[in-house]
Amino acid sequence: MTALPKKYATGKGFFTHILTVPFFVFGMLLLFSPTSFDRFSIPFSRYSFHVTMILCIVLVVMIISRLLFMLFNRKRREIDWGRSVLLCLLEIVFSSGFTALYLWLMSSKEVAFFWFFGMTLVYLFVLMLIPYVIIDLYFLLLAKDQQLFEKDRDASKEKIRFVDERDNLKLVVATDAVLYVQSDENYVKVCYLEDSEIKFCSIRNTMKRVEDLCVRNGLVRCHRSYFINSSRVQALQKDKEFTYAVLDVPNASRVPVSKNYYDQLSALL
């Protein structure tokens, strides 16, 4: 199962929980009166006051627990479900404990404290579980959306699409498989790898028209007539007159590097 995103343990998760869970409990208690304080030997005429006190108890417990949760998980990229479920259970237990203590103190104390605790634990578990599930599903959907976004973004970067002068698609190839792109009169020649074999594809187009495409996909100009994949450059060699880029592919041709682009390419190696 996908882990919850980092936002679950940041300010967004903090405010989402402390605003949603306590006030959901508050609203449900006001609307449906599931606790019927008369059964606790507590004056029902002060029902709204008691519900407000329960709201404050749950709110304080959650503020403290969520702040500690943020503190201890500030360096994590994702939050596993075990930590999330444990935190929710602890919040329910502590909220139930303090609520039971309050109700017991407000009662005639003829009933043992643990009877109050058992009743409040059941009620708060049911009431708090609903917003917990909704919030966790919300953050889970956020994580899924982010994964799909990153997948689409990465997929768009993994492939480079070469078209001809009429914008007809001629070649789709993985960006890291491209070795270099060469200008060849009225054509551009793409040198790339396919199943570890060097391939060439000549496309009727100009270097000027494919320049932006090459730059967007991380290819670097190394010569007036060449763009090169810098991640494939193994070394730069100089002889008496010229400088060449040696690729990390056996039997691949050396690519000329002009003085104007030497510094730019060498800085990437």
C-alpha cells in the first residue's frame, strides 16, 4: 500500500487534523447527543457546556500529539501507515481518558472511573474514526496524484521525438540512448543505441529547427554541426589541430568539439 506523503506530517496535515477531527466530534455530539449525559448522572441541562469541554479536550490532545508527530517525522519523505494508525489510536485513547476524567469529576462519582473510560472510549472511537479515515484517504489520493504527475513528467523526459521539416514524426528514442545529433546538409543525422547497437537515422530537417528540441532534452552543443549527450562522453581528447569527445560506447565515432563550446562541455564532465 502506498505510504502517506510528507504533507501528512507537516503544517497542512497538522491543521487538517486539528480542524476536522475535534469539530466533527463536536458537531456529531451536538446534533445526535449520543452520550446522553443523564446516564452518567450528569445534569443534562448543561449538555452544550459539556460538549464544548469535550471539544477542548480532544483539540488540546490533538494539537500536542500532532506537534510531536511533526517534530519526530520532519526528515521523512513519506509516513508509513503503521505510524499513522498508532498516532490515531493514541489520540483516541488519550482523548477518551481525559474526557472520562472530566465526566467522572462532573458526576456524583457513584460509578467507577473506568466505567466512564470504557463508555467514552467506545463513543470517541466511533466518532473520531470517521474523519480519520476521510483525511487519510485524502492524503493517500494526494500521494497518488503526485506519483502520477511525476510519472507523466518523467515519461515526457525519457523520450525524445524527432520530426522532419513537415512535422511528421520520424524517430522516437530514449534520451539516454542518443549519442549525438549531427547536421548533414539538409538533413540531421541522429546517432543512437538500440539493443547496444549503434544506429543512425537521417531526417530531413535543419539543425536550427531541432536545436530547441535538443536543449530541452539535455543534449549539449559541442560544435556548430553537433549536439552531444554529455552523459555519454567518456573523455575529451586533443590532438595538434582538433579536440574530440570520446563516447563510452565501443566503436562509436569521436565527436568534434570546437573551442567555443569546449569549456561548456568540459564543465559537465
